[in-house]
Amino acid sequence: MKVRAGMARTAAIGVAVLAVPALATGCRVTGTKAGPAPPAVTLQLATVEDADAEYIDDARRFADEVGVLTNGSVTVTLLLEADAPWSPESEQRVTAMTKAGTTELAMVPPRVFDTIGIHGFEPLQTPFLIDSPELAGAITTGDIATGMLAELEQQGLVGLGLVYDGLRRPLAPHGALTAADQFDGLLIRVPISGMTFDMFSALGAVADAGANHRTATTGELYPAMETQLDIAASDYPVGSTVTANVVFFPKFNVLLANPAAFARLSSDQQGALRRAATDTVAAAVATTADDEAMAQSFCEGGRRVVMAAGSEVGAMRARVAPLVTRLRSDPATHRAVSAIEHLAGTLTIPPYRLPPACAPRTGDGAPLLTTPPPPGP
């Protein structure tokens, strides 16, 4: 999740459908020979963050397409940062808003679902399982995502689409996180998620869902964060280092609908929302910035991307192996994890190569400092 430098703000942004100006006055769309058109409907889509978050473009794309596909009979407006001011608990609260009908639609990361009793998306958080954009994208556009979304109906929610956002990796403002034993006692900033906390506990670290980059106790930058390259490029200081081949798991967002609000739509309107979600999912995969290009930009900005030794990545995997075994003890989770492994075997995924700007080419083993280095003479 993105960090807030100042006070959060809430903004309601209407998505205009120029072809149907009558919607602005609440008029009905003209009927056809097949019968009168359904009344115009306005749906509110709540997001956790404000317009600075990269995934807001996906929310806008979905809203625009709903207007087009319904010929203006449904307008989607965005309520940005619906739980203002933003806090680490905002993902939980926006999900609860959707379930309660306070908002008709929402876009929420499913990582938070396990904190409110929804466990069907935990396979997506399985440590080190989904480690490439290609695999993450294939999951969102296939049967795995469809099955997970369908299970939400048993939880009082309608799942419309699983949207890929990015890969989550370790970032250190000072030094480089390239060895398994560097996690021992390491304080690391993470979003609220039961699986995320369990994973870092298995690695030996101390997870903390801080409200910003700095710890509440000392005011110093966290020694490490779990984040994405596209966020880190703008949010973290020059000199920060991301370890490219340590991919904890991806971040996704789920397009959700309140069941009662969804049921009030006509079957054609419901179909249009599902089609818009499907197209948004596909577009997110197609338009997500190239991972190596993001690394190039990150390094050109005075930061570093390094690679941990393969033996160290293996040691990290060994630390979380008991957690993975626990996950797979649930039959449904086991089937989903196995399906992801099978899908990975069907894909051609090119090896990750650090771009020229990201020298040195391998992890340098620099110690991970808990406080900034002293200033030079």
C-alpha cells in the first residue's frame, strides 16, 4: 500500500459518459421497441487510497466501461480514499462498507480478507509461490481467479474481478536485504494481513503495520519494508535497495459489489459490470509496466536493485516451508496452490535480468542497518 505523507483526503469523482448527458439530471434513458429502458442508476465505487495510487487508473477504466456498455443506464462514481483519513485498517473498513451496503462497489486488496474470516484468497499469499508478472497475470484471467471470486458469494459479497497490481519485494533504506539470517529480529513494515504477518514471523522478522515509513516508537525509517518497485520509486529515499529475486507474493485488488445493490440491477446491467471487470483485469495485465523497466528507472533515480544469491533465496524458502505445509493442509487451499504450480509450468517466463543501471549485478552482502549511517566528514 502507498504511504501517506500528510492528511488523507476523500474525493468523489464522477466518471462522465458524454454520450448520455441526460444522466446528469437524473432522467431516464429512452426506451426501444423492445420495451422501456431500465432507470438510470448511479453506483459508488469506494477505494482505499486516493488518486496517487497507481491502481486508481484501473478503477477509472472500469467505471468508464460500465457507462459505455450500459449505454449510460449505469454511472459509476469513484469515492477515493473512502475511509479517510487513511489508516492501516482502511482495507478492512472499506471491505466492511461494501458488505454493509454503505457503498455499492469497492476495489480492495484481498490480502486483508483473512482478517475478516475470508480465507479463499490465501493461496495468492503463499510465500514465494507467485514470483513473476506473467504468472500473476495468468491467474487473474483464468479459472483460478474465477473460482476464488465465486466463493465470495458465501461471504456476503459479489466478486467481479481480480486485478493484478504488482510484485511485493523487500526494500531496505540502508544496506541490502540479501540473506536469510538478516530477517532474524528484523522490524519490517507490512500491510495488515494474517498471511503476511505469518510469513514474516516464519522468516524470523517482526512485522508491523505502520501508518507511514517511520516507526511510531523512534521516528526513524523502518529498517525494511515490503513494497513494490513502482511505489518505491517515488515513496522511498535515494539510496534504498530492493532485492529483485526475493518476491514474497503479488499484490492484487478485487472489484467487489454489494449483493443487494447488484441484485437491483437488470440482468443486462449485471452482465455489463461483469464484462467491464473482465476487460479491466485484462487491461491491467497488458498495461502493467515492465518489471525490468521499473528497475531501470528505480536505479536511475539513485536507488539500487540487487539479486540475492540462489542459496539465500533457498534458505528463505526453507524458513517458510512449515507455513506452506500448514496452508496445504486445507484441501481447498491445497487444490488452489497446486493449480497455481501447474499453471506456472505451462508458461514461458523469461529469466529476470537486472538492467544496466542496476550495478552491481549481485547482492553485495552489505549489512542491513537499523539506523541511518553517520554523515561523512
